[in-house]
Amino acid sequence: FVVKAMPVVAVSQRRAVTVAAGVRAHTTPRSPLRPRTTACASVALQPASVISAACAHARRALLGAIDEKHRRIIVHLPIEANGNLSAPTVPLADIIFAGGMRQRFAEATQPIVADGLLEGVSDVSYHGVLESQADGMGVWSRRDDFTLVTHVGDQTFDVFLKLLRGEFGERVMRKDHAIVLVNPYFTKGDNVGQPWDVKLREAAREELDDAPWITAYAHLPFRTAGSSRLGTLYKPSHDRGWRLHAATESGWTAASFGEVSDESMWEEDPCAGWHTERMPDWSVVKQELVDALVL
């Protein structure tokens, strides 16, 4: 890989102060899910309260998906402004990165991936960032097993496509080589580039919409409008469905003041669930949380 080194940039952080809410059961209809596999038979069904634990769960789920020959894998990790692995798992919206994606990668995503997600994984190499540092597209690889890329979005797909087409190294084109995306934010092929970028959008539909992407792990804390509700959208492994967990009283305290306690931030039982491969629509998820919680 020929990529650029990433400088360190300072970061500031803001946390919202809110009040705790009660919880009532509310579950969406469930459809059958494919049989659970041996690699992911033992997963953490309750979301982690601290980032280090989330990274450990994600690492196990990611390596399990690779072992089962999945070759297009997505991982969504919670992050912390300064890459602190002992920090609570709080919403991304609570963190302000004055330096944009460049700063978000250098101060948060890069250390969490390197020291958390990939901790203890042998023969991993970091190659820097693809093209513009402002895009925050960091690249790691493990021999011939996988290539990991952060922050792939609609506006950075053209650079990601170069990687897929072998312009930064041919190993990614091997059929047995996995591509792992960490914290991607792309939507769909039709939103990539400009309307006149016909070939680029065709490639985006092929590589994003039609490719067999699976989510190996997701832990996405969020707030509803006005910060009245706090929850996390959670997927513990590739062969489990999406789960919506409301915050506990300890979770509200942790998200508001950054204080971690011995109690879990998240309710053990989900208040809603979806058995789809792709992430459910955020508007639906947020409404489910509103409907599930009674002040």
C-alpha cells in the first residue's frame, strides 16, 4: 500500500446533560434468522458499557466472520474523543471534532482500531491513510487475510474504489481476501458522486448495494430529538439480528458526565429487534425507542 501518514490533532468534547427514563417492553415482529454458527455461538447479547469491551466483542465477531469465509464485512464501533479505551460508550453526536474527519480519525478512530479492535491480532500492519488526510480513511492489513479501511462514505467512495481495483496493491482483488470497513457512513450507490458520474455510480451500486456485505458487529449509541431518549442500536455478530437497547440510569449518568460505574449502561433485554442484513432505517429505530420508553 502507498498511503499517507496521519498527524495528531487536538480535539474538544461536549456532553449533553439529561434525565433518566423508565422502560417498558416493546418488540417489533421477528422473522426467522439463519442458524447460528459455531464461531459466533457465544456472543455478548448485552452491549458493552466501555469501549475496550466493545472492541473485544467486535474483534471476536470480526475474526469469526472472516473464519467463515465472509469477504465483505462491516464493523461499527463506538468511539471516544481522545481514543480512551476505558471511556463509556456514548453517542457520536455528543463529541465535537473541530478538525472534521481528519481529527476524528487521528484522535479517536485510529487509536481505538489499533489498540482496541486489533489488539492481540498477529501480523497486522498499518499503512496510513488513503490519499487525502481530510477523509480519514485509514488502512490496516493482515498478511493475505484482510484489509481494513475506516470511514468510507458517499463522497469518498471514488478513493475506496481505487483500492478495490488494486491501485494501492493487488492483494485486495483476491477472492479469498476480506475487505473490512470500520465505521463506514455510505448510504447507497445512487448517492455517490454527482448525477453525471454515471460510471462511478454504476460501480458504487455494484460494490456497495449489490455486494454481499455483512455486519459482523455494531454498537451505535444515539439520542432521539431533544436528547429525551438514549439508546444503542446493537448487532452482536453477523448471524444475529439488530437489537435496540435502552439506556439504564447508570447509562444516562455515564453519557452525561463520562462516569463509568460497575452497573451496565444498557438494558439487558432489547426493546425492539430487526432480522435484516442491512442496518434498519434510523427514523424507524428512533421512533421505536420513543415508543418503548415512558417518562
